[in-house]
Amino acid sequence: MSEQHGMIEPFQAGQIRESAQGRIISYGTSSYGYDVRCSNEFKIFTNINSTIVDPKDFDEASFVDVKSDVCIIPPNSFALARTVEYFRIPRDVLVVCLGKSTYARCGIIVNVTPLEPEWEGHVTLEFSNTTPLPAKIYANEGVAQMLFFGGDEICETSYKDRGGKYQGQTGVTLPKA
């Protein structure tokens, strides 16, 4: 997880728990992982168009774009965002992401699929508000922890080798069939 290898940019050595505005949800290196931040770009799910959610033919009109320091997710709904950090995963590493307990204890679930060997890009974050109340996500603060698993050997076929459809993604990326 070294800055010199460009695996995580920007890279923050140690935990940051305060900003000029006061106490924040921590980000940066942790005991065995890295706590990522959420950018200020959000796509909030809306049902005003009464469309069907189809992963093979996703309707972009199902989201409202918001650029803000906070995101309010409606009750029992979800939003997409992205990490501030850009990742370049080595060929012998797999990354698993888990939500931070600060959000989980509020009924806000963070979901990210594994980052496969040689995947790179901004990570798209999925936030589910499981509560009957609106929920708040803070931009530029910690939202999830990345756990890095080193393989005993180099993988035979990496995400890059397969030409993965989310390779090099920037911004909040919607489903691709």
C-alpha cells in the first residue's frame, strides 16, 4: 500500500480524524487496510419515472445527480458515489471492501464488489439506506475500509487481461451490460 507504487492516489499515511471544520469520520491507513473517502459526486436513486431497474438495460433517468458536501438518501433508497482515491491493484492482490461501523450502526450499508488483480479506477460506492428516515453521507470523509489480500502467486488471468468493462473508470459509473 505504498505511495511510491501509486496503488492509491491520493494516499494518506495514518488515520485522519479531524479537519479544519472539526471531527470527521476517519480515513487513511488502518491496522490492516485503508479507509477510503467518498467524493462529492452523488447519483441518488429516484422513482419519479416509475421505470424498472434492469441491470442489462439501466435507465440513467433513475438517478438525480448531486454535487455537494453531503448527500441525503431518501428512506429505503440508495445512492451511488465514488471514492476520492484512485486505485491501481497489483497482479497478486485482491481487495475486499467493508463499510465503516459508523455508517452501519445508522442503518447505512456500503457495498463494493471486490477489486480484482490489475483493476484500476475510482471505486463506485453503493450506499443503501435501510431506515425509514432520510440518511446523510458526508463527502471527503471515511466511508469504507479496503482490505488487501496478497496471493501466494501471480494470478493466471487478471481483470486487465480479460478487458473488464469497468477498467479505468472515473467518476460515478453506472451498470454496464
